[in-house]
Amino acid sequence: MASSNTPRRPANRNQQRTDRNADIVLCAAVIAMGLSAGLLCAFTIAVMPGLTAADDRTLVDAMQQMIVKIENPAFFLIFLGAPVLAAVALVQTRRSQARGSQARGSQARRSDSTRTAGWIVAGLAFYTLTLVVTFTVHVPLNYDLKEAGDPALIKDLAAVRDDFVTPWVAWDIVRTLASIVAFGSLTWALVLRGRTGHAERPQQTEGHVRS
């Protein structure tokens, strides 16, 4: 009995290492996407309502400053790093699923891995919508506002404000909702991975006892 089980141990260790790496990357993706969704949500429910309640010059000046300041390494690491981490987690989950299918994995494990991958794909799809809205709507609006120049020298501040605020706020709601759904999808994928891991531990323990 012991000799027949010995060759499978290295494969089991490799499978466990692959699963552990996938867990770590997926957890990092959840954190990054949560931070990104939180930032966008803060703009939607606090920053923009506060600025739209201010006068034209205050809004234009404040947004021009934020447009410049938000373009920093920390923001790009979170905002663009989240989908990259999610994509890597998807690849690792698929790889783990494939190895588990080749091994003597249970049907429940394969089903959970498939569902986990599906929720990661959903998270990536919704976050892609967030990115598309950001780069096709918000970035052009931001650059137009920045190029409008010093608020003290703009002749028609009300027109500049209206051209910026109306589409910016409307589409900000869309991308915020998309990012929240993306965060929820990745979170649920992480929960499913955790359930799969807990379900496997008794089987692994039983295998060691038999050996």
C-alpha cells in the first residue's frame, strides 16, 4: 500500500503549490479591485456631489487639481493592476483545474473550479466595462477641462462646467456600479476557492493515513 501511494506525493505537492499560488494572486486581485471600486464609489457618493454643490470656479479648479494629482504610481498600480492580477488568477485557476482533472480529483472539486473561473471571468468583464468608460469618456473630459486653462481666465465658466459635469457624473455612476459588481464577483470566486480547499483537506488527511 505505501509503495503504491508514494509516486503520487510529488504530484500532490505540486498541485497544492499551484492552488496556493492561485489563492494568493486571487486574494491580491480582490484587494486591488476593492480599493479601485472604493475609490470610484467615493467620487460618486461624496466627491462629485460636494463639488457640484459648489460654485463654477471652485468645481473647475478642484477638478483640474485632482486630474493632475490622481495620475500617480499608486493609482495606476491599483486601477490597472487589479485586472492584471485577476487575469493571472484566472490562468492559474484554469491550470489548477486541468491538473486536478488529470489527478484523482473529485467531481465536486472540478465543478467548484469551473464556477470559480466563471466568476473571475465575470469580474474581468465588468471591470473591463469600467476601464472602457474611463478611457473613452472620463479621460477625454479630464483633458478637455485641464486644457481649458486657469479658471480665473475662462470667459464662460458655466458652459465649461456644464460640458464637463453632466456626462462625467452620469458615466461615473455606470463605471462605479460595474466596478462594484466586478469586486463582488471576484470576492465570490475567492469564497468558492476557499470552500474547495476546505473540502479537500479531509481527503488529503485520509490519504496520508492510508499510506
